[in-house]
Amino acid sequence: MTLEQLRIFIAVADRQHVTQAASELNLTQSSTSAAIAALEARYGIKLFDRIGRGIVLTQTGRDFLVEARAVIGRAKDAVQVLNDLAGLKRGSLAVAASQTVANYWLPPRLQAFRQAHPGIDIHVSIANTEQVAQAVHDGAADLGFVEGTVADPLLAARQIDGDELVVVVGMGHPWTTQKRVTAKQLVTTGWVLREPGSGTRAMFEAALKRLGVKPSQLRVVLELPSNEAVRAAVESGDCATAISDLVVARSLEAGALHRVTFDLPRRAFYLLRHKQRHPSKAETALLEAFGL
């Protein structure tokens, strides 16, 4: 059974006349009759009774007409969906982002995109860099935004922006009175850090190694799964942390934290896409809105 057969059946049923239906559909009378005959033969039923020179629907034909109209209606809806998707009137995107990007970099950009394309539903999930990369790899996310490097041959990673990793302490910490902290002093205090697998943790540990400090030498007293938890713990205690300047900007302004003079490198944010998946119109529009 084809949509064309259903359209022909509906046209003939509406007009109770094969020739008129054929003319309306711009078909020949023979092809119109053949379509009806094919349906009747395929299922062993009669859709029309031939009475004199006219035709009328059988009870089977009347019952089938209801279903045929519903199918054609759904087909029209499907066409409209494709038109809407092509015109960005509707659609959906799954975005996964690591915490710093999700909480500080993404929100204003997503808000601007939603104002321009209110029909596009955006679903955002927040995880660490490794988990975001896995979500894009598995197809659970269309796009990933992370602050750590990813080694996955199926993912294309593109540098898009960045932030600065800084060392901060609470206002009661002795480092608040020092002009500069040396690499050797890093092992003399307690640390509150993000969990292994996070981009922040990986970046800090890589910097330590370049300075000749083994990450295992640090006295890590707490590992926490969110930037906000790390910040709050350091504000209320006597430990240090390495964290994005985006995360602690307000705390530094408010005098709740002290930024230690210790040079750490800037780090890049990356856009992750699966190399083998074709981008949707909504995905392309999102990246264009982000200037990417």
C-alpha cells in the first residue's frame, strides 16, 4: 500500500466518480482505476459498488476511508515537520558540557540563541570532561563543550575559547600575606580539588609536573564533584585550590577569597563533535550563533 494509492482512493471516495477524481489528480482514468483495483485485489475486499454508471462506497470502503484520511493527515504532518526543521521553526539539540563551561560560558550564549530560535529545544547535561566526551562518542549528545583535551579518534575537537586557572585560598590562610608562592610551597598546605577526570584537575596536575612537582605530593584533603562545592569549601576553610578564574571572580571581588600570585597557564575550551555524524540544521545554526 502506498500513499499515492491512498490519495487516489480518497479522491474517488470524495467525488464518487473515477473520471472526476482522475482529472483532479492529473492522472489518467485507467491509472486511477488500476490503483483502486490493486487495493481491492491485494486485500481481497470491495471498496466500491458499481451501480449503473456510478460508484458508491461499500461499508468496508467507508471504514477504510477514516483510516486512509488519518494516514494522509499524518503524512502531511510529517512533511510539515521536515519543513519546520529545515526552517528552524522547530527541532531539538542535546548539548553536554563540563562544569566551568556549562555554568559560566554557555548560559548567555544559549539564551541569545533561544531568543533567535524559540522553537528549538535545547537539552543540556553537565558532567566532567571525560563524561562529556563519552556522551558525544555514544550519540547521547550532539555537541560537547569541555575545558580539557580529549583523545578520541572519532571526535573532532576544536578550540573555541578559554579561561585562566588560578590558585586561591580563604582569607584566613597564611598565603594571603605572601607576595608570591613558590612551587616548593605547594606541598605545604591542604588542597581541595575537583575529582579525577575533570578538566580542571587534569590541567592543574599537568602544570605541576612541568614545575617539577608530583601531583601525589600534594596533601589533598577533599575531592569534590563541582566547582561551586570546591569554592565554598575553600572560602570556609584553610586550604587552597586551583580553579577557573570564571568560577571565583565574584568571590574575589567580594573579598571572600584571595588570589595567590602563582603563575598557571591559560587553558582552552573545546567544541566536540562526532566525525561520522551529519550535523543538523539546528546544530549548524547554534554554532553560527556562537560565532564558531
